[in-house]
Amino acid sequence: MTTISESSIKTYTAAVNSLARDMGYQELPDGYDWLKDAGKVYQVIKNSYTSFNTRANKLFAIKYLLDIHDAPVSVLLKYEDYISEVKEAIEEQRADNKKSQKEKDNWLSKEQLMEILKKLETKTKRGAKDMTDYRNVMRYLILKIHIETPLRNDLADAKIFLNPDQDDIKNTDYNYIVLDSKAKTAKFIGNVYKTKATHGQIKFTWSKDIYNELAHYYNDIVDKSIHNYFLVNQNGDKMTPNNYTKFMKSIFTDYDINISTSMIRHIIVSDLYDLDQTKEAAKKDLAYKMGHTVNTAETIYAKI
């Protein structure tokens, strides 16, 4: 467990004691059983506190208590979803829509991203002979996907299937890219992403262009992967979200700029909002695919 300062321990202890009283306990219960129903606990927190910062304080205090009692990971993960939700709400309140200096230094337009994509396309070819060829294909595909649908690092948790059975895509511990050769569609099923606690499972269909490219390289992808993971590391293991960040940044090494999936989210949303302030349907559609609200897009991702 991460080392926590004495002052933080005192703050967390006060917070969980207060929460226990809010839930009707006369004193702090032993153990962590009273926190197992994360949905019920979080509803009490929401009903009791309107401040997102106070809600965050309660949630971090719960996480601390669960840690010291060695609670199962399954319990901790439920609260991680709520922590993500509250942190995003706090970010919304703080956002002022102006680019930071770091963003200014690394900013590209959507058109510039498209130019880089074209250059990547010239380096890709079907029938990848080795991991270098394969990783060039992956750089091309993930940038193409992120320009159309600026996800977070959710593709790191994705598996890809061509005409799958339902059993292939029923495990909600993964996201899925589903290719249908008859309908010629590429669908994304999002089960694992930052704000799932708020938005639930998301499903959408990519453009025909995305389907064509994924279908074109499908055999290369599954040949280099195990268990149909969409992305793997140099050694063939499943790519982690952290490695995905590094891999995405490697696309822009030659341009001496630092661009992550988060930056692409800012760029694509800003492009949409700059082009036409009346495109409400397009804004709602993009917000859904990104796993947040139009308000989040306007206050956090759209930059001027």
C-alpha cells in the first residue's frame, strides 16, 4: 500500500467515521463488510454532499480503509469507477477552455493529424513479416481510429473478432472490436473505460473506411496476437494502458512533439466545436463514443 502521511490518515479516519454516521451507524463498524455494496454507499455520499471535492474525500477515505483491511480487488474496483466519475466532474468545474502552455507547444490541427496518418499509411502493408512491420500497421490503425473516435486508452483492453459467436464477446472484462464481413461493419463494444460507472456499456459503429482497414489487416493482427488481443507489445504480450500511451506517443517522435490520446481528444473535440457551433447531433454522438457528456466536451476538451 502507498505510504500515507499522518495528516492524511487523520483526514481519512474522520471521513469514514462521518460516513458511517451518515449511513446510520452509531460508531465505525469493524472490517469492511459495511462498504461492500458500493452503489448503496455512493448513493448515500451523493445524497449527503453536493460538493464533488467532499465526495472525493469520502471515496479516497473508503479506498484507504479497504486497503488496510486487504479487501478484494473486486470491491476496490467498484469504488475506482466512482472516483473517476468525481475527478472528471472536478476537472469540468476547473476547466476554462484555454490551452495550457504544454498544449500550445504540442498542439496539432485535425488536418495535420490527417497528414501524419497519410505518411503512416505508406509504411504499412499486409502480410507483416515481423514485429516492426506489425507495429507500423498498429500505429496507422490506432491513429486512424482515434481521429474518427478519440477514445482514451481503451483499445489496450480490446479484443478483435471477425464474425464472432456471442460467447466470444460476452466477457465484460474486455472491450471488443467486432467485424461483420456480411454487413461490412466494424463495431466497438466498450465494457472497460474510465467513466463506465456513469455511462454503462457503450456500443457504436465505425465508418466503412475503418471497417475496410481493420478487415484488410485482420489476419496480420490475429497472427501476431494471442487470444485475439487487438494490441500486443514487442514480446507478444497484451499491451497495457501505460504501454499504449508510450506507443501512441511513438507515432509523433519524428515531429518532436508529445501527443497522447488525451491530447487527440482535445484536438478532435475542438475541431468539431470550432467548425460549427450548431452541430448538436454530432456533438452528442461524439460525446457518447468518448464516454462522457457534451458538457464535459465543452468545458474540458474543446480548447481555444
